[in-house]
Amino acid sequence: MSFSESPVTIRTVERKVEVAWFSALCGDDYEFLGVSDGGLRSSYQHCGDIVRLADDLGYQNILLPSSFVVGQEPLPFAAAMSAQTQQINQLVAVRMGEVHPPMLARHLSTIDHIAEGRLTVNIISSDLPGEKMESEARYNRAREVIEILKQCWTRDEIDFKGEYYDLQIPWTDPVKPYQQNGGPLLYFGGISPGAKKLCAEHCDVFLMWPETEERLAATMSEMSELADGFQRKIDFGLRIHMIVRETEAESRAAAERLLSKLDAGKGEEIKARAQDNESAGVLRQNELRAQSDNDYIEDHIWSGVGRARSGCGSAIVGDPDQVYEKLQRYIDMGIRAFIFSGYPHLDECELFAKHVLPRLDTTRLNVVQGRLPSEMPETPLTYGVRK
């Protein structure tokens, strides 16, 4: 399939991809969607098992999501996992405004040093728990936090005056990260106009939720043009679930089984818990599912997950060759980062690593983009002059 949109420009031109898994910090692990299982609760042990398995199996990154639900808070959890993993990056979701920006920079820089640079940051701009803000105000606050983070990581002092923050701090030694040339990469997702502009101006990887290839291509073309307006290039990522089995029939049966015990009312209740349940991205996925045939919005893209989950609501469903070929189509479009998940997360993590992961040409975007130094850098927390 070819698309008529203008060409997409990306930072990572080479056809290598960063493959991430997902740890269910926010109560999102099931054998049957909508049926709570105490053995799959978001405990420290279970979520840690997912991270450690993904590390052992060779995934390059893992998303640690954030929401005000029973589960693990991403920042302290990431710090703990940094000392228990060997090679995997962590993509830590951080809601802008929850933590005073200089202290947020310090939290992230501390984790960055513990992990020796194996840290990336997922910028979240939704409402804080118990708060309701207009969309434009939320994005303006998020923009200010990001600008302060960048000052913390790249300048010798913090000098910022905005609508939400007025900060003059004469030194940034306490917040200097391990990673160089800008600090940890910033990943961001959102399809409202304010979200797109914020990412184009300040972030490094634009994350998309599942839609048809045509819609994804149109979004990528628009984002590429927006970033160019700020004299920037960004990379593109896709957050999607995975159901891969040895045959297509088995994969489709697994999808059907996942929904086989779902009560529709319970599914809506689960979706409503999430702070993004009425976001533009969720509504667009709901629209595609409503127009679909048996929840398949496109060949091998099944949107049944969205019946009991806010956020990412579709899965790639197929045998190993079909999944691989679908991923190649995405890579041809310019996607350079994937964030996968599946139910239960431990089982599907192993299946994808067995059937597809070894066939992909993988990398870490913070390595490609010169953020992760090859040797220990000189920083206040390594061997820089102690003041």
C-alpha cells in the first residue's frame, strides 16, 4: 500500500528498531480481560518479574505506565529495577506537574545514574488525580516542565519565568544526568492539536496508538511537517498489543479466548478508571472499532482489547510470519520504536521473543542519537570535581 501524504522525515534513517515490552504497573494484567486474578495483580514482585524477563529476553526498552490506580508508582519502581537489570532501558511515564520540576529532574537524573544511562522518559500531560484542567492549560504546564527539565540537564543554572513556574536557581549540579547531549530522550503521545505541537517542539519520539496504516501515515506526515517548523526531526513509535501463535487460527482463537468472559459493563468500568479514557486518541480507536468487522479494523489488527482497556486498544494478531510482515510494513512507513504487550504479559512476552524478536534488526534510540556515552561520563555524581 502506498500513501499520498507528503514524505515523512525521521531522525533514525537506518532501518533499525527499538523493541520494548510493557510492565503492568497499573493493574493491567489478565488471563481473561475484565476478570481480576489475584495472581496477576500489580505487585512489586509481579511487575518486577515482567521487567526482569524482558531484560533477559533481549528487549531494548520497557514502558512503566502511570495512573492513579492500585499498583506501582513508576519513579521508585524504576529506581529499584535499575539495580536488577543488565541491558534494558526503562521508559518511565511521568505526569507533568506532579513533582516540582527541579526535583523531578533530580529524581530522573538519580535513576539515570543508577541505571548508567538506561533511562528514557514518557511525558504525560493529562489531568492530575482529582484535578480537571482545560486541555490548553495542561499542555502549557507540560511545556513549562519540559523546558525546565532541559535547562536542568543542559545548562549551568535554571532561569525560567512562565505562567506556572518562576524559578531562579544558580546551579544545576544536583540534577545533571548520566546521559549526555540533552539527557534522557523524551517520548510523547497524543493526537489533539496541543499535544502534537508540544511533541513537535520539544520531544524526541512521537508515540501512536493503533489505527489503520492510512491514518498512521497521515499522522506521521503531519507530525513530520510540524517538527520541521521548529527546525527539528523526531522519530515515531507505535504502542500496540501482541497475540502471536504458531498458526493464524491459533492466534485468532487466543484473541477470542481473551474476551470470552468479559462482561460489557465491567469492561466500561475498567476503561473509566483511566485518566485518558475520554482522550482524542481513545475516541478515535472507539470509532474504528465501531466501524469494524468482528473488531478487526485492518488485516491482523484486532481492536477487541479496547472493549476493556483505555489507551492502547488493539493487537497485532497472526502467526510469526504475518506478525513479522506487518512490522516490516510499519518500519517501511518510518516507525522506529515499538512498545508491545499481551495477556498475560509474562506469557506473551516469551512468545514474541521466541517467534519474532530475533528476526528484527534492533537498536536503542538513545544509543543511535548519541545520548548514552560509551564510557562513564564526567558528572557531579561520577568523577567530576566535587564542589
